[in-house]
Amino acid sequence: MPSAPRLDLGPFPDAYGYDDAIAQDRDDPLARERDGFVSADSDIVYLDGNSLGRLPVDTITRVDDTMRRQWGDRLIRSWHEGWWELPERIGELLAPVVGAEPGELLMSDSTSVNLFKLAAAALSSAPDRRRIITDDLNFPTDLYVLRSAARAAGAGQRVEVIGSDGVDGPMAAIEAAIDDETALVSLSHVTFKSGYVYDLARLTERAHEAGALVLWDLSHSVGSVPVELGATGADLAVGCTYKYLNGGPGAPAFLYVRRDLQDRLRNPIEGWWAHDDPFSFHLDFEPITGIRRFHTGTMPMLSLAGAEAGIAQVAAVGIEAIRAKSVALGCYMEQQWRRHLEPVGFGWASPTDPNRRGSHVSLSHPEAWQIAQAYREEAMVLPDFRSPDNLRLGFAPLYNSFLDLHTAVLRLRAVVETRIHVDYPTEREGVS
Amino acid sequence: MPSAPRLDLGPFPDAYGYDDAIAQDRDDPLARERDGFVSADSDIVYLDGNSLGRLPVDTITRVDDTMRRQWGDRLIRSWHEGWWELPERIGELLAPVVGAEPGELLMSDSTSVNLFKLAAAALSSAPDRRRIITDDLNFPTDLYVLRSAARAAGAGQRVEVIGSDGVDGPMAAIEAAIDDETALVSLSHVTFKSGYVYDLARLTERAHEAGALVLWDLSHSVGSVPVELGATGADLAVGCTYKYLNGGPGAPAFLYVRRDLQDRLRNPIEGWWAHDDPFSFHLDFEPITGIRRFHTGTMPMLSLAGAEAGIAQVAAVGIEAIRAKSVALGCYMEQQWRRHLEPVGFGWASPTDPNRRGSHVSLSHPEAWQIAQAYREEAMVLPDFRSPDNLRLGFAPLYNSFLDLHTAVLRLRAVVETRIHVDYPTEREGVS
């Protein structure tokens, strides 16, 4: 691989869209939020915040204090000085971001384990209903986990995967599929590849009409798209904190259970953190009331503490302001794609309606695998590749600027025009 | 509560056992290991390493690098630069500590979630066998989780809790209980309250004679007592890394599956980290071969990286040397108890045979709850309280000295002799 970039890395002041980017950045009320992140002004254009958000400056202080003072000096005493309650406390911080109330959200385990716990709990509560409805735009692990949860619930329920055209969610087919045999509807609120945003209110209502529960995976929407869990009466949700919440690599996930359901559902992995009196060490399990009922075992405190600063920032800025910038970034991206990228062979593999689009888009290209490598190595833009032919570009409203997108688009065009990507391997080798 | 200690905090050079402590510390081949921990020479005598181990100095560097460079600067690229393999890599580091081979150990989730996964996998593999054998010395959450796993396996298996006298494990009763109706035997290798060490080889052999599987919880033995998983042919094990491995608060746990079982058991929570080709995003789950098959979702990297230094230190020192010092510390403790503490009303609520005793002991006293508080607040010794009347004292061979134990014993006697503990609340209020 070349040791130095072979491309013009800009700025590109004469190109279409440059003045607009500069103007929008100047008027951006969130422009200063970028200062809250480490290395946000490095030479890298980072468009993968939908996979791993940037490191907030405040996180360093928080993790350092947790490690050196709380663990190193206070030792075991820290369990009584904040650690034990931290999963709920961060849950309270996050609650308004997804329209939930305090006491309805808990930091817990990984997204997959949380999905298992809530899905199995839901399925066990409706053993007479046979069907679990999802779609083929869902993150595939959600399908695996839903099937695992169905096995654990033991009621013979089956996961039915509604087909899509690959970009827009199959709303009508899902609505038609939901019937009085349906136990659970579980979808990604924003789909991981195309960025399609489901109408959470409408599907929740439809499920409730049929007497089914809904379980939303908010991983790609939390912190980028408003989520009206409370207003829509959504039953259950899970999500990760390491994308738009900037919680850190693999940071603990969250789960949401509507308050009136909390004491009616049974956690399928009952552990001492969910016990009503955990330090009595009774041999029999007695569940605590409330959201802690869905805990299992001890939480990883460095990673948990590391998630707090990012979540606090999102909560402080407010999801409406974040969404407004995200929509503007998406519209700008589409305009730039049409002018600079469609002519060189990129398809738009995301919704065109801004109301149905999250904070990332996929651009399709038959040589996307090679392009992704050249883009990273020579253009200093970090995208994602998603099989089979998608270059996935995320725009994180807290630190991505309009100029970031302009620069990224022009560099992408340059990669394809110079065809330097053809020097890169065509075969997928390991993780991209 | 008083603002300054009301006790003589030593040293106590005239007291019985002092010269012996000094001599044993002088001859201790592990004495310098203490320098590898933060604040190990503070005024606190820390006897709760069996609950939360101290912070290794090297952990600070490791977490800092993971946070600032790997996350902050390398961003998403770090997933291909070590993060994805880290759970297996740390597993390889830990393997010799428990007598396992590389590829048999994986860092994953919490101890409770791992116990659920392995127990449910084992139970599903033997649906015709009805019984799960455990005991009442097991950490209670293990009982809750075993019952959860039995529900998930769906074969109607029941957990049978063999009663003990409260200190020694009921070996004979367990051996007698294991029969050809037994699916699984699951015990804590070292019990959490009394520190009793089960004969892992003998019970594993007995279970295998009957055609049952064994699942050991190594939380209180890993890093303090040799565990011969490979030599005994043990089937399954789980354990935590935040006690004698000094992995940090709530650090990710580990799971062990004997190699020949790995591809015969089914992970009950199949997630993308266990997929054969996770980045192809297939809608169907295809399990990878080997130990990664028992992964589920994304691991918390700050906490995972934070566990490595402690585990590396234990592996480098070697479990035999650690055990030798632990036994010596335990014998010294018993001698000191007999001289200084038995006369003032403390019972020995742990095994007397050093071969059957782990690296912590429980001292019973009817006023243990009050004593624990005074001990912490006025004597600067950090113990644990375990219901109903146990003061639990752990000695971590890597950083506790014989003088630590001598000092702790004399201060404990002083608390009881001066009766300053009667100023503290008698009722349990929250976590102690």
C-alpha cells in the first residue's frame, strides 16, 4: 500500500456545494459541540460515528477518576458510593433522549443479551401466540437472538422475516402480517444498512390493536432520531450506547420496559442484581420491583462510567436540535451525491424522504470493497463497508460538519476518478 | 461517626506473631509483587481482594492507551487492530492459570450470563436427565441462574440444593446424589462464605461416571487456588476476573468449554460475535467452530482491556507460587485467630484443613455487623460482612503481607475489647 496519499485532499473551494457547506457550518447552533471531542480536528474525516462514536473529552476525566480514585483508592467502598446505582442513574440521564420516564431505562449487559432477555420475557408472557414478526432489514444478530429467545421461551413461537426491497422498510407487509396470532413485533427503529426510519408510533399502534407487544432496537436511532417511547406506549426497547451516544467501544447497552409491564414480565436470566435484597444472600430468588428486575450480573464499571459523558452531552443538547442538524446534513449529502457521485457510478441505497432517513446513508457501487480501502488509506476518510456493495457514511451531528461531508464527497469522487482503488484487494479479507 | 480513629493502629511489635510475620514477609518470594499495585502501601489494610482486587499499576497504562489512542485516535480501525480478538487473547493468557489449553477459554459477558449460557447448553444436551445438583454453599445467584437455565432449556429439569453444615461442602451427600438421572453438577469450586475448596477432580470423576456434566464456578478460586480443568477433564467452567485476578470492578468474566464439547453444545444466546462470518450479515446464524461459539454480543473494551494486566501478572507469577503463599497466610491467620480473636468471641467459620481452604476466611461473631463498620471506620481495615454474622477476610497473595494480617488481627481485637463498635447501627442499612 502507498505510504503517502496520492490524492488532492482539498479544500475544494471551487466545487459545487462548498460555499453552502461553509454557510451552514457558520449558522450551525451545534458547531461548538465538536470541541467536546478528542481529535475532532485531526486530518481524518470520520464518517463512522454510526458504528463507533468519537471519544468525548469529559470521558477521559470520568474514566480516570473511576479507575484511579474509585477503584484504586476507595476500592470496595465505591460499590456503596455510586457504582451500585450507576446503571439506573445513567438510565435516568438517557430516558428523555428516547421519550422515557426515569425508572423505565436501565444500563445492562450488551444489546444482544438485552434483546434476548426482553424478547424471551415477552414471548413467555404470550405462549398462545405463535408468531414473531421482523424484517430482513433488521440487524441480522437480532434475528439470531429472537430465534434464541423463542427457543428459550419454549412455546414453539417462530420468527417470520418480512422481505423488503432492500432500502425502505416493508411497512404495508408488516402491518398486514400482524394479527391476533402475533406475540411480538421486533424491528430496528433505524435500519443498519439503508438508514430507513420506521414509523414507530404507527407500528406500535398496529401491534397493540392486535394484542401483540413491540420490542424496538434503537441502536441506530438513539442519539440521532427522536424516539417517542412514552408517547406511543411502546412496550420494550433495547439499544447500544457506542454509536451516536459516544459511549465507547462495546459500552454497556440499555433496556427499556414500560413501567406497567415491569412487574408483569419475568426476566429469563434472574441474577443477584435483580434480587429484592441481594446482600441477604437468600437461596431463593425474590425479584425487586421496577426496572432493576431486568438486571442479571455485575456490570463492567470502567466501560459503564465511560458511557456517561457522551450520554450527558446528548441529553444536554437535546434530541430535537440533533435531529434538525442530522436532517440538514442528510439533505446536503444527497445534494452532493447527486452532483458529484451519481455521475461516477454511486447509487443512493437509502431512503430519499428525509423523514424516513436516519443519520447515515449507504452509497452502492460495484467496487465498494476496494473503494472503501482506498478511501481510508489514501483519502483519510473513515467510512464503513456493508456487504455486498455499500459504502456506509454516517454523519454525527455533534461533531460532523457540512464541510466534512463536502470534503468526503470530493475525495470519494477523486478516488473513483483516479481509479486508485483498483490497486486494492478485491476479495474480502477479514473485517473491513 | 468519629472523625479520627480512637484505636491504637499499631505497629504491635510486642504482640504474639509479630516476629513471625516480619520473618515470613522477609522470606516471601512474592513480596515485590505488591509494588505492582496502586496505593498498596497506603494506611488501609485491605482484606477484601476476594471481592474486588486492587488496581495494578500497569492497568492504568493499558486503559489509558485503549481510551486515548485506540478509541480516541484510531477510532473504528481498532476493531481490526486487536479489539475483535481481545476476548480470546486474554483467554489464552488466563488458560494456564486454570489448567486449560489455548482455545478453551473466552472472556465474555458477566459470570451470571456465562453461567446461564453454559448451563442451558448443557441441559439442552441432556433432556432425558432430570436433575441438576448443587449445594447451599453456592453463591445464591448461581442457584437463581441455574433455575433460569433449566426454564430456558425447557426439559423440566430441576435444581436440587444439597444441604451442608454451613462451612464444609457436603461432599458425601453430593457424591451420593449424583446418579444416572443427573444432567449437571454445578458448584462453586471455592465457596463464597466459608472458603471451602471442593475436590474438583473427585466430583468431576464422579459426575462423569454417572454420565453427567460438571460446571464449575471458579470466581473465588481463579488466581488463588490451582484449578486442574484439563487434567481432570472438567467439562465447563465460568468465573469472574475482579477478585484475585485484579481485573477491575465488574470486569468481563470468562467461560471455559472443554475443546471436544465446543462444537457439540449449542449457545442458547446466539449473537453475531459467534457467527462463522459475522461481517457477511447473513440472515441465518451459522456458528463458528471453537470457543468463540459461546460469544453473544459486543464486549465492553475499556473494562476488557482493564482486565489484562492483572491476569498477566497472575500468569507470570504462576498459580503454584500464589497458592503456596496463600496457604501460609491462611495458616498464619488461623494461628493469630486462635491467640487473639477466639478469646474475644470470634468463631472460625471456615475449614481448618489448609488443603480445603481457599484464600479467604470467615470469622463469626454475633455483633459482626457493627464490628465490620467500626473496623472500617476506626481501624482502617477493609473487610467484608456476609450475612448473618460473618466478618469475611480475604488475603490476596500478590499484595497482602503477613504483617497486614497481624495488624488486622490486633486492630480487630482492639475494636472488640474497646467495644467501640457498639456505637454503630445494629440494623443492616443498605450494602455493607
